[in-house]
Amino acid sequence: MKRLVIFASIALVAAGVVMADPAEGIWKTEVDDGSYAPAKRTKCGSNICKIIARAFNAGGECKSSNNGKMLF
């Protein structure tokens, strides 16, 4: 009986992890000419949107005209 309770508890925790949407959060874009941008993925209604949050180059954080731009 104790094993059944432990197994059921593990199964419930695992089901919660599986149902979480892994697409949401901060994602780093591909490096292009030494620059990259962390982009935030969030829900936009029933879709997922990806918006550029900041930009970086070899010298660190830089200003970019792409900040705030929606990728998809």
C-alpha cells in the first residue's frame, strides 16, 4: 500500500511537469555577427509570441532598433 501511495504521488508530480508549457520564458536567439538577443516567449491569446527583450554584442549589452520587436 505504501508503494502505491508513493507511486501515485510521483505520477501526479510528473503529470504537472509534463503539462507545463515549455515554450514560455526567456530564450536566447541565434548568434549573428557576434550579436544575440534574449527574447521573451509569452502567450498571446491562443498563440505564442516572441518579443526581443534586449540585445548583446561582444562588448556587452547594446542598444538595438529591434528591442521590443515581435518575431512571431
